[in-house]
Amino acid sequence: MQVIVSVRHGRLNHIIQEQIQTKLQRLTRLSDCITEIDVIVDLKQPEAPSVEVQVSLERAGDLLAVIEANSVISAVDKVQHKLEQQLRKHKQKRTDHRSPALGQVAWSSSVDEGLD
């Protein structure tokens, strides 16, 4: 899994880029199907930088989160939280279809009772 950090309208030092990478690599603990994380930091407005993160998943669509904040690190924290919510929802949708529906369980138990 790769974390690619790019910057528009300015530069970030390596320390901040490494912090962004380590924070966003934590997303892999929620899902094993993450293939790539693209981060775009826009410094056009220095008092409110925006961070856009696109997470590419295997056999699924991409997840996207965009946040503006007072600093780059706080924006990354908020984006990370937002993406964690999206990954949990994606995982929930993926695993829900595997569990039997409530009606199917009730029907199968009533069929079993009728066979006795």
C-alpha cells in the first residue's frame, strides 16, 4: 500500500509529509483491501489549508474526503476520522449481505418445527 503526498501552491517539509503518511497508514487496520492513498494538500490559502484524500480499494469504488482546517495536521486528523467512518460503513455493507436476513431465520425455524 502506498501513500502518495502531493502539494499545490507551496511546499511541505519532509517531517510533515512523514506525519501525514504515518497517520493515514493507520487506515489499513480497518481494511485490508486498501491499495493506494492519494493525498493532495492545497496551500492556496495559508490560513485555511485544505486536504483532499482519495483511498483506492480493491474490487470497490474509491473513498474521498476533503477538509479545510487551521493547519495541515488538524485537517489530516479530520480527514482520517472521516475516512475511518467511510471504511467502517463500507465494511458493514460488505458483511451485511452475508448474514441471513431476519425473515429467513424465522422461516427456517418454522419449517424445522413443522417437520417434527
